[in-house]
Amino acid sequence: MSPTQRDISEEIAREHEAYAHAGSVQHHPDRGYAPYRSSLLRHPKQPLVAVQDPEAVELSGPAFGVTDVTELDSDLTRRHAGEPLGERIVVTGRVLDRAGRPVRGQLVEIWQANASGRYAHQRDQHPAPLDPNFTGAGRCLTDDRGGYRFTTVKPGAYPWRNHTNAWRPAHIHFSLFGTAFTQRLVTQMYFPGDPLLAYDPILQSVTDDAARARLVADYDHDLSVPERSLGYHWDIVLDGPAATWIEEGR
Ligand SMILES: [Fe+2]
């Protein structure tokens, strides 16, 4: 029988208690975090195999150049003939290293559900409407201050089948490319005040309270554009004690 939200919430509470008592600092979620059921099935069970020539992967891996990324790529509301439905927002922040120095020229990619909580992807078949004017993918390069900026719509919450009546809080997936595909980091940004944050085993797999709080953007009224959009601010720190937690570890 599928576990209930109450079952999952109790498991989450036990995991957080165990982390608090362990007294050691973690820097990424457990690969096999039980409340997030499918994480147990996904990760390698054997130690990773060291490759002889790590650079060989670059010959067949994805690559990009500055000329590939255009201004239009960072505005997810202007990718189709019409305007997407939903609450228009700007999401902006800086990519920083452990010393707070800007990480320039970094490829930042995002993907997200539409305002109804539906991905434009064939695997997402839940009964929420698709938006013909919203695909939900964008990218940009960080500027000299390490800054990135996207215009999009606020994604909706969506159901998933981790347990009975499981709902993901609104979130935007982020990828940072690094200087080679093997350095790519992937994480998720959340929205402040979302009542679903406490119920989500993916966010809660970040067992450190402060690290979890760092995955939630700040609402910033100064970023709002009159008659047009609201704004959120979210910085990404690549390593060090204030690092942004990422999926799969570094
Ligand atoms: Fe998602």
C-alpha cells in the first residue's frame, strides 16, 4: 500500500532528528533518502569507476559557445507567438564561489512546469492544462558580477507518485555547466511562503536547516516591474560552508 503524507512526514522528522544528533555536516542529500522513494532505486550501488582519461568524455559530451546563447533565451515568456498564462516573474541572482567572488561567463540553464503545474514533456500526463505559449526552458550566461536573470511565469505545484497525495511545491530546476560537462551541477529553487515546503521529501532530503533555507528564494519588491512582473532573488554558492546543496553531490 502506498504510504500516506503522514507516514512520509514522520520519516522526514526521524531523518532530521538523526542528522541533528549525528553532529556532522553534510553537503548534499543522501543518494538513498528513504522518504524520497525512487532515490533508493536510482543511485549506483557499486563504487564509481575511475576513467583513465577524464578529458576523453569532452570529445562526445555536450558543449556550448558564447555565440550559442542569445538574449531571448533568458525570457521564457517570449518563446512563442502569444504570452503564457500565469504570474509573470523575474528570477535573478549571482553565482559565487566560496569566497563570494563572482563566477563569470557561467552557463545557467533552467526548466520548470507551467503556471498550472504541467511540464511540456510527454512523460507528464497529469490532468492539468498545457500552455501552447510556454515551453519552460531557458538559459543565460552570467555577467561580470556573476549575475543571471530570467523572466518567466511562476510554476504551479504538481502531483507526483512518491506516496498517496504527494505534491511538489513550486520550484525551478537549475543547472550550472561549469567549464566541462563532468562539472555540471543541478539543483532546485523554491518560493518563500509555500505551504508545501514542509511536506516535500525532495526539499526535505536536505537535512541541514540552514542549507534547506538557502534553496528558497527571497521575494524582492525592488525587482518587480510595474504593470508587468514580480521578482525573486536567489544566489547560488558553488562550494564552501554556505554552498548551495545540489543533487548527486559534487
Ligand atoms: Fe520539477
